[in-house]
Amino acid sequence: MTGDASTILIVEDEPPIRRLLRSILAAHEYRTLEAPTGAEALSALRHHRPDLVLLDLGLPDIDGQALIGRIREIAPVPIVVLSSRGDEAAKVAALDAGADDYVTKPFGADELMARLRAALRHRLQQQGAERTFTSGDLSVDLVRHLVRRGPEDVKLSPKEYDILEQLAIHAGKVLTHRHLLREVWRDETVDPQYLRVYVRQLRQKIEADPSSPRHVLTEPGVGYRLV
């Protein structure tokens, strides 16, 4: 998706940050809408149908987590959260509430744009119901449950495949430990250490260098993302 095809709603109560975001997005040919409050954000969402919402959680009128839920009731629009540095609990809560990704303040323009493009691509993939995920030398056929790395078939255990399937379905989106435990183990109370063990085993099979993964990336304290 190109910038000039997309409109991004900036939900941020601090004018200097809104100006910065507007400048960055305009430089990449995105159209922008702005809302300094949650109430104005919901109104803009109903009337203008933006392609993505860039949301600061610290709004003066509506709790950020609650606002994510209300946005989700209106439209399946991608939501990228602006998060305070090191606030892992808030990141996890936002992602579990339905956000697609987060960007930590202070943020760099390149990182911000990469996260926005990934969120927009993920939404397009969901709309198109793509059943094959391909990135570099990795290919996942979600219909036939086949995984290939380059020309070679990769044999995965059922749990390893289920983890990779979730990551592929939501490629580009951060999946929290809780999400993966719920979807793969059907039990959010399972020790996340089991998940870490299986992710380590998965990387051994799909990564050229498991110690420096290029496909399955760790979001420290939060979860995992498939690039």
C-alpha cells in the first residue's frame, strides 16, 4: 500500500507530537486526520473511515485501553499505539485489547514508518484472505500445512507449526505471550517458558542463524512478531 492511498488518524493530545507526526507522515505522502481526545477520535472514525489509527494511550478524556475496544466496535482498522518507554504492561494490555502494534516514545521516523506499513499490509492480507505466507526463503502454506525453507521442506512438531501458523496469519503484528498461549495451548495460564522453548526449537528449523533470527523476532517482555 502506498502512502498516497492511505489516511492515518493521529490521536494525540500533545500539539508538538501531533505536529511531528503530521510532518513525518506528510513527507511519506500519507493523508492525516487529527484528534486530541478520544471522543474526537471516535467521531473522526465514524465520519472519515481512516485506513489506520495512530493512538497515544494517555488521553485526557478516555482511557487508552478502553478506546481501543470502542474503536474495534466501529471498524477493523489497524491500530498502532504510541507507548511510553519501558511500559511493557501497557504494551501487552494494548495488544491484548486489539492493537496491532506499538511504537515506543521517543521514536525514530524510519521505525514509525516501518511499523505503519507492516500494519497496513497485515490488514490487506486479512482482507484478501491470503493462505500462503512468504518472506525471503520462508514459505508457509496455511491450507496444506506445509513449511519450506528455500527448496527444502521443514518438518515441524504440531505445537511448532501452530505457533508459526499464528505468526503467519498475523504477519507483521506483535502477538503477545497471552495470545499465543490462548490460541496454541488453549490455556492462558500455561507457563510462558514452554512457549519460549518451542519458539527456540522453531527458530532452529526455519532460521539460517537461530542466534540472530530474521523471521521470528522477540519483542522483549511482550511477545513475538513474524517479519
